[in-house]
Amino acid sequence: MQTVMVVPGESERFWNQTPFRSYLFNALSLLLPSGEQFVIRAMEDAATHLPEGAPLQDEVAQFVREERAHQRAHRLYNAQLAAQGYNAIALEARIERAVQGLEHALSWRERLALAAALEYLTALVSRHALRGEGWLVHNASRQSSLWRWHCEEEVAHHGVALRMLCEVGRVGYGRRMALYVLASLILLGDVARHTWDFFQTDRAQGRLGWLGGARSVAGFVLRQAVGLARMAVGWLGYGLPMHRLAPASQVGRNAEKARIEVRPLQACDIPRLLVLEHKKWSDGQAADADAMAQRIAAHPQLCMGAFCPRTGEALASLFLKPISAVQLQSARTWADCAKICSHDGGQSSRDLFGISLSSISPQGVEAIFAFFWPRALKAGWRQIYLGSPAPGLARWRRGEPHAPVESYVYAMRRGGPQDPQLRYYWKKGFKTIVACKAGYFPHAASLDYGVVVRGRIPLSFLAPLWRHVPLSWLRGMERCLARVL
């Protein structure tokens, strides 16, 4: 990591070519020491709620190290502003008091949500600052070097806070958006206040007049009208669902660069798949070689695997089968749904049943879904059913011994199912609970109940169109949507 420091002392006052552009970044700098400390505390508090050994713990530790380096750099930067005669010390003190008030007023989840919103906003500003020189001059000055280093790191690591919010925050969509609006108002209000204070100081000292200040602001707004409009669209982007908003981790980007190999499964893959099964499931839950061979032979295009291109290790596998409404309704257990028959689904069924999804790599799962989606559209598949446990049921039952199981299974909290496993599938698009069945499969935490959930394949309602579209075009569409979303 490169560390760039601005040392105290007198330097060019309008270092960013114009007074307003210089004020804009100076104003942001005053926010950063206390603002970064707020974010660090929020992330460290939230990290205590992560499972032991979770990959996010390492990402949070790296994130905190980078934020502390930003703090040190901007304290020196702000000391230089004070040496130039600006009211930096008093403005910093006011920000610190405001931050302390927020910390006392908000719960740890709300602090995390506010920190994630601030990180999203600073990354949004940073992307525009790094695009050409319309916002930030690119020269050898210490200020320019500091800001470019800081902006690059903000863009690179802002997703850690979003992933933390997605993993442990759970503040609900309405509260998340309310805190985002609050973060936006704080950032905009303080930058405007500081910019005005800088201008008043320079005007009082005879360095800049009203006309020069107005010309500087108007020039920036007129030249950057398109960029400001683009930023407004980016600001609205925070309204996307969290699983679309949070970027992939560095591990995910490295896995993408390694080009995980995804393909339909063959009988020769079974030994590696068995290793994956026993890493993921207990002996009673893992599929055996005969079951895998039967699934692959019956539906080769509905059995997919993700493999490491260097070692050949199986990272994830997905087994699907066609199913009809009659078969689904008459099945009493998961084994009934998963059983391979010669008449699976019949000729008219456009629905699938997810027999098994095994994974030791989130990126492997994402790669399988990206592989399958255009093929599902081309084949005309419409819906996928899954049998899910409800691992919170046994604990709930201890407090509600006489209530019907359905009252727990269908219960909603903050916009999603109350049960953690059902909530996980709900976030993946399985938003409809079809049935709750006793004795569905052995699972002590679920009291052996199973919940059948349904998800619709995105854009499958246009199935008659996709049949006439080349698969290569659908794959290209999937890549474009992945970049946008």
C-alpha cells in the first residue's frame, strides 16, 4: 500500500486549479479524521458478530488498516490548512462532537448501516475524482497525490462495509435508505459549510472576491454538468437490493480472474464430487456415487459443476431435475421430489426441482448460476423449486409449544422471512413458500420439517422470444447485466 503524506507548511493555496475545486477537496478532508474513526468503530463492532474464521474478518482488518492510514494523512493535511489561516481546527472539533452524538444515538446495526452509506458515497465521489481531471488535477503536487491515493483505496475497499451490512446488519430496507439519506445530508451539508468558511476566510484576507468565487463555482457546474448528472444516477443506485449492491470481495475478483471452469457434469467427475459432498454434508446427507451417476445420466444438461482450473478441485455442484405440479404436490418427502424417474416432469412441465447445491466457494456458486441462466432461458425453464430446512424452528417451538408450525414458517421480519435459512433463499430470489411438510427430511433443528420454496428464473416470461435468440447472445446479455447490477 502506498502512503502519501501532506506535511504542514505553506503551499499553493488553490492547488486544484480553481478556488472552488480546491475548497471542495479541502472541505472533504476536514470530515475525514472523525468520519473515518466513526466508520472504523462501526466496522470493528460489527465484526464481533461475524462467525469465527469468517473471510470477512480478514477483509475488515485490512479495511481498518487502510482507514487509519487515511486518518493520519488527513490530520497532517488539515494541519496545513490551519497553517494557511483557515478555520480548520474549530471545524474539525465541531465534526468530532457531531460524530460522538451519532455514536451514542444509534445502535451498532444502525452505525454499520450509516458507515456503509458513507463508504458508498465517498466511493461515488472518488470514481468521479479519478475520471480525467475535471474534478481533481493530476500533477506532482502533494495534495493531488494524496487524493488520488485515497480515492483509489476508497473505490477498492468500500464494498467491505456493504458486505458487512449484508451479512450482519439487517436493518431493513426503509431504515437503510433513511440512514443513507442522513449520510447524504451530513456529507453535503458539511462540505457546503466548510466551502463557505474557506471562501469567507480568503475574501476577508483579500485573496478572492465575490465575482471570482461565483465564476469559480459556475465554471465547475457548467463543465461538469454531465458528470454531476451521472453522479445523481449513481446516488439513486443505493436503492438496489443489498445482494445486488455489494460488490464481490477481493477473493471473488481473484476467482473471476482465474476463470473458474463451469460445465455440465460427466461420470468421470464423480470422484471429485464425492470429495466436495463430504466436505459440505454429513455422511447421512451426502449423495453417493450411484445417486450422482443416475442424476447425470438422466439429465446431463441439468447437472453442473464449478472446478478450479489449476487443481481440478470441485468448488460447487448443482443437480436439477424437471418436476410437474402433480409430482410436487403428491411428494411427501424430499426423497420423493429428488427421485429420478423416466417420466420426470412430463413433456409440458417448465419447472425444475433443485435436488442439491453443494459448495465450498461462493464464487463457484455464482459462476454456476451465471452459466445456467442463459441456458435456462434458451430451454424455456420458468421456475425452480427447492426443499429448505427451517433451522430456527426448534428454538422457536420451545417458546411457542402450542402454536402451529406454519405461524413460524410464514412469519416475516423486516421485509423477509423470520427463519435465517428461508431468508437466505428469499434473498436469492426464492420468495414464494409453497408448502410446509412434516417428516420431509431428517433435520433436528427443523424438527424434520421441510419448506418447499419457489423462485422464478429472471426474464423467463419471455421464453417464446429466447428460443429464437442464439445462446451466445444470451451469454453476452448475462455478462452485461452482471456488470450493471
